[in-house]
Amino acid sequence: MSKGLFITGTGTDIGKTYVTALLVKRLHDAGYNVGYYKAAISGADSVAESDAGFVNATANLGQSDEELLSYLYKTAVSPHLAAKLEGNPVEKETVIKGYQRVAATRNFVTMEGSGGIVCPIRYDEVGHYFLTDIIHWLHLPTLIVADAGLGTINTVVLTVEYLKARHIPVKGIILNHYTGGTMQEDNVYMIEELTGCKVLAKVAPGDTELAADPAMLASLYE
């Protein structure tokens, strides 16, 4: 029986894919049968050059392009707009089948979102799909990746509250670009105080390994 985890970020360009790759690599290196899936990626010419390709290569997963990703858009905008511009909208059944394809051969499926949690995936006369809809379709818990620096208290709290309001479990938070010091240490304290969620790991610039127990990471999947 496969288990899954959805990784979202507090915004674009906070290093969500980088942290996801380290997490998946940590599990893979520890012997877990882990896989990766992403519904839609925009701003890449090929799967190999995309977020999905980066995770696949970094963690040495050996997955095919078809397993990693369902929709690839070249236009570097939100997936819903890229889909309109390129005439290839995201279909619910395609995403579900894409996820299930990975789940059929991997015990732990790591699904990465696009940008922050309020990201439209399809918005047209046929359907209005957001990342939270995909999470509900697949019945996944979430892990939040955030920047460790100034402003992160606000963005993390808002992301957690948004997810909780939609009855989506939040398993914890990983902070990227962590360099320590009074402000970042206080950010950890305040995030945990205000959200009730634990900061599970801190990723420093240039880290090539995630400093977290693989068994703990595996326990996040449901």
C-alpha cells in the first residue's frame, strides 16, 4: 500500500524543489522505495530541464519522464495561464492517473506543488482547479517549505491557516536558506508557537544532504 506526501511552498523561488530533492534523496539513500510526481510545470523546455528532472537526477530515482510529470508548459507563468496560452488544460483524471502510476511501483510518493499553495492549476469555463483540489483528490497530507529569513513568520502562518481552513493536514515545516542567528532562531520559535507545527529541518545554503532522520521523514507520509 503506497503512502503519499504533498510538498508546498510559501511562494515562488523559495527553494521548494531543492528541498524536495534533498528529502527524496535522503529517503532513497536510506533504502526507502520512494518516488516523485508533479502534476504541472511551467517555464521549462523539457522534463529533464524542469523541477521534476532535477529531483529525479538529484535523488537518482530512475523514473521516466512520463512517470514524473503529466503537464509540461514552456511559458513561464502560472500553470492555469500557461495552459490557456498553450491550449492544453489540466484534466482531473489525468492527474489522478499520473499519481496512481507512480504509487503502483513506489511505496512512498512525494508530490510537489507549483509555487505557493494558492496556485491556480486550471481556471476556465470547464473547471476551476487549485492545488488544494489536487490534495483533496489524492487525500494527501502536506509539508511546507519556507525561507528562513525576514517575513517568513507571516507567510508560514498564512499558509498553515489556509490549509487548515480547508481541512488539509500539515505535517511540519522545513526552512531553507538557514544561516542561524538571533532573527532566524526566533523565526523558528515563533512559527512553532503560532502554528502548532514543528520545524522539522533547516537547510543551509549549499547543503547536499537533508539533516533529518529518514524514519521521521517516512512517518510524514499517509
